[in-house]
Amino acid sequence: MRLDKSTVTDAVKRTIELLEGIPESERSMSFPVVLSKILEAGDKKPDRASEVMMKTEAATEENFSGLTGGIRLLVREGFFKEGKTQNDIFEELKRQGYHSPKTSLPITLKGFMQKRILTRFKGDDKQYRYVEKK
């Protein structure tokens, strides 16, 4: 199926409308799921029930397994409201039952920065601190 620019633009606008009122951290994770459902629907505009189902599916696809899921859980709980070092994050994940190698943490955090869920800055102690992006 070939998509033209206007079709994609309309689908993106529709997705943004559907996800209004959802917290930013959840919206950024749900966006690709809802957009793909709208693009799959093609020319037919989804009815209200279908829209609700899309949102529900997007929410249930957000799981909390593995290191990524652990960080997703910390974001949802507000752990990143204040800057946290990698060591702070690693210790909190361990406390919550997520056991992964410490060396896996930086690449996973980078993924959250690329999705614009988290950002980082250097603290006074020259360590990066990760905080939820506003």
C-alpha cells in the first residue's frame, strides 16, 4: 500500500487529536500504535468505538517487563521528576525487582531520550542526571 503525504499528514493530525488529554509519557508511547491503526484503516474513518479500542490497545501494549519496562514504570510513578544519576536509577530498579546488568542501563536510557521522554544534564558532580522531559 502506497501512502501519499496528505494521507500521512491527516493520519498524524487525527492521532494527535485522539491522544489529547493523555499524559505526555504515555502519549509518546501510544502514538505509533494509534497512528498505525489509523493508517491501516485507510480511507474509512474509524468510528468512536474503534477510536476507544485503539487507545485501549495502545495502553495495553505498554508493559513493564524487562529493563525498558522498569524505566517506563519509574517514569509513570514520577521517579524522574527530579534529576537521577544512573546509579540512583539502577538501585531503584533493583529495589523494584528489575535485575539487569548495569552496562545495559545507558543504552536503554538513550532510547528514552530519543523518544523525548527523558532528558539529561550534567550535575555539579559531573555525573549525568536524567529527568522527565516537560
